[in-house]
Amino acid sequence: MFSLDAPLTPRELSQLDRERVWHPYTTSPTDSEHPVVDSAEGVRLRLAEPVHGVDELIDGMSSWWAAIHGYAHPELDAAAHAQVDRMSHVMFGGLTHENAVRLAATLTEITPESLDHVFLADSGSVSVEVALKMCLQYWRGLGRPEKRRVLTWRGGYHGDTWHPMSVCDPEGGMHHLWRGALPEQVFAEAPPAGFSAEADADYLEHLEGLLRRHSGELAAIIVEPVVQGAGGMRFHSPEYPRRLRELADRHGVLLVFDEIATGFGRTGELFAADHAGVAPDVLCLGKALTGGYLTMAATVASGRVAEGIAGGEVPVLAHGPTFMGNPLAAAVARASLRVLLRDDWRARVRRIESGLASGLAPAAELPGVRDVRVLGAIGVIQLDRPVDTAAAAAAAVERGVWLRPFRDLIYTMPPYVIADEDLARVTEAAVAAARVG
């Protein structure tokens, strides 16, 4: 039997990893070799052994967009240590605790107005599951159980669990494998690209036409406002989520914004919905909520939604994860929000936006590059073909930077604490990755 405490060299760890560990979007076992991270501090990942001659990497991905304050942040570390000494977990069914209560109260203060009720979930995907369940249960509570489909637009990504997969792009990702098994939703065309572009009248008519035809069966609209994340890193005008609010109200449909990727300042506003100046009926949050320390998400709903559920045949929201409201995660989330709101995140994101714009600009001249775009602390190089991910990632690692290209994209979403010289290395690595990718 394998001993949990058996000493292993980095080579042995890597071999065992390939044989036994199933990483995201890979096979198991695999021939792929993953760099072994030994520790992390600030924006740097320290490797157990060098890769391409490099023993530490600047994290250009914020650990999948979550570690906005970097690693080993003293205030987040202190919050975690203090909470471990009190209690790491207690069931949320029938009990409560200070960290969950204070975190929920803070979220209702900083999210768009009218969002007053917080469900603390395990992960971003689960927060979408809960949001969609809320919407279906809301209409059932109002005696309209036929309103059970969801409208979204193509190019979106909302998670890999069951109901969220049904509202991801039906062609662009892997979820087409489940066609015929997933609930069949209503898909609009992807919104026209361009953050600063005027709203396209024909596209708005397209959206309204779908709502006119399907409003009798639609429970909700769900979209990623302003930035579509893992579905393609596409930016669109804030006018579209603004008009969706009007259309949802006109046709009697709830509106859900998935801000798992964009929440907590990433786009240059605290929430992407703030660009549009509107509030959804339900808001999904995750990733940066705990500063990347622990898994936690939140589904924040309006009083209208909560009251509709409470008045139904089953007057409770039928969902309750084991680790809901985990005290350790809630303590770190409170510390992360305290740091974010105190340390002028807006100025930091503006500085990163400027550095990304200037640093990624040379990529526009490279053959095979279709587009270079920047919004807030998001920088994207889009190629005209699928990326050679191994070559592109290796080019970045050789320059001491961790990037994770996918599909036709080489992109970066660095921690907000990144220094200008490190940001310059990230953009240099991204351009180099585009050159070989």
C-alpha cells in the first residue's frame, strides 16, 4: 500500500501524477507532464524542479482568475490561521456563524441594488445550478411550472455540472457530447463583439423575437455580462445586458448574470453589471470571492425571487451543500473583500489595463493573429486557428511566465498586485506564445 508520508522526489511525484491523477480536461493516465509547484508567494509560483531551465513562474492566470491578491497574502493568511484555531467547519443546516452572516451582509451591500438574499455555495458551477433552480422554483411557486426553459446566447460558458452545461455554447465546447441528454435551452446568436461598440438594432430585434416566441416557456435569461469568459474571451457592449433587463421585464422572464469570472473588479468595475447600470434578479459569484484561497461561491437573489419561492408548494429552496457557508472559506472571503475594497482596486486594474494594452500591442502585427483586445485586467490575443498549446505554453514558461492557452486564445488575467516589471514579462511571454502558437 502507498504511504501518505512516503518521501518522493519531484521526478517520482511527476510520474505518480501522470499515472494516478485526473487533471482538468485531460485523460488519465496521461503522457502530459505538469510542473510541480512547491510553494507560492506574491505573483510567483516556485517549482519543485526547473522546467525549461526556469525554477519559478510569474502567474499570469491568477490561478484561473481567482488569486487576485496573489499568494501568501499576510491578511488572508492571518484570517485563515485565526479561523482554523476556532473551527474549520460546522454544518449550516440549522446553525449559523459570524463569518457567514457578515460575508452575506457585505455582498448585499456591494452588489447591484435589490439583491438582498445570499446563498453560499461550493463553487461557481454550483452557484449557477442554484440560480437556475431558484428561477424554476420561483415560477413553480407562482403556478407557472411550464416556464422551465432558459434563454442564453452562444459563446457562453457557465460551468461543467449538469444544468450549467445546458446553457454553455452548444457547439464551441465539449458539452455537445451531451446533446439529447441535457435540457434543451433557447440559444440566441452571440452578441456582436466590441466593448465600446454601439448596440446593433438587428441583434436587439433578434433577442426580442426569441423572447416573444418563447416567453411562455422561459423561466430565465442567463448571460455573462460584458465579458464571455471560457467560452471565447469575447467582449461586448454593456448596452446588451442593459437591454436584456428591459426585455426580461417586458416579457415576464427572470434575468441571471453569471459574474463568476468578472466579479470583484476584473473588468474595471466592481461587477460587470455596473458597466450597464442594471441589476439582475439573480447574480452568480465565485472564483475571486476568497482571493483564490478556498472554494466558495455565492448566488445572490432579489427579494422578488425569494418571496416567489417562499410562496410555493415547497416553500423552501431545495438545495443544501454539505460545505455550505464553510467558516474557514467565509473568513478568508471576508478578508479578501476587506483588502480589495480598501486598497484602491480600481487604480490597480487601470494600471494593469494600460500595461496590457501597450505590452500586447506588438502581437497585432504577427501573422496569424486575428485580434488583440484588453478590458480591465484581461488581455487577449486571438489567433486565426487553434493554438498549438504545448508550444505556446512552453514559450511562456521559458520566459518565466505561466499562461494556459486554449482553443484559439492566448490570454492573461494577472493578479491585481502584479508589479509593472512583472506585467511586462507577462505580456512579452504572451506575444512570444502567439509567435510560436
